[in-house]
Amino acid sequence: MKNAKIFSLIQIDEYSATPKYLQLTNSILNGIEAGKIVKDELLPSINELSFELEIARDTEEKGYKYLKKLGVLGSVPGKGYFIKNADFRHSLKIFLLFNKLSVHKKMIYDAFIAALGEHLHIRTLSLGYSQMLLLNHIVHNIYRFVQINIIPQVFHPGLNTFFFILIA
């Protein structure tokens, strides 16, 4: 099979909270970053992916469309999909929601920057103690992220403290 190398790079976890199409795209992007998938390399057809990975054709189509939107994939009708651009950095997007900024939360923010490196997009927002603002921001941004970490802090009577980490 001509695409055995690519199939070995694609990891799909059916129990993951990350949608399967994003798992597919992340696997391909990671393969490109690792140098295992190179520019102009032909990718498996949607039918081949569907058969080998045992996931719906719509999932592969959505993943390939997403990669095309990122400018990574190109396609030729009747020939298939290929890697159009291998010169990129897969950046992590993080949305930090804080009830209020403090020295301790600044330390958490600095730790994220130090641990995750320079290819990182962080958006921070301080909401005060408004639970309505918190819910509003989560509802309007939830679809942009594939992982959500909720880290509560010590609760004081009548004073809710929290911060959320949303990772894409």
C-alpha cells in the first residue's frame, strides 16, 4: 500500500474529546512538522482513509477542507490531495479566563509561556466575579477549542474564584 507510512502517522482516538476531523488534521500537521510528510506528497484518498481508519467519509472531507483552509493542502480533481505547503509552525491557541488577575494567576500565565514556547497564541480575559460574563464567553468561544480545563481555586463564602483554560 503506497500510503502505509501516512496511515501509521494518523492517530484517531474514538474516546477523545477532540473531534475526529481535528485528530486527523493534527496528525497530518504533526507528521509535516516532524519531517515525515513532505511537500508535494500525495495523501490517501477520502475512500482509502475511510476504509483504513474506519471513520465516516464526511470526517475525512472535513479534515482535508480544514487543511486546505490553512493553506497546507492542495488538490487536483481526479488526482487527489497533496501537501502544498510544509513551511509552517503548528501553533497552540489558548484562551485563559480569570475571575481577576493576581500574583498567583500571573505565575500560572508565565508558566504557560515558559512551558509551551514561542509558537503560542494566548488570549486572556479577566471577568471579575460575574458568572454571567463567564458563561457568555464560554458559550461564544467553546466551538473554537478542542480542550477545556477548569481549575477552581479555594472557595470563600460568597466569593467564587475560578479560571478556565481553553486549548485549541
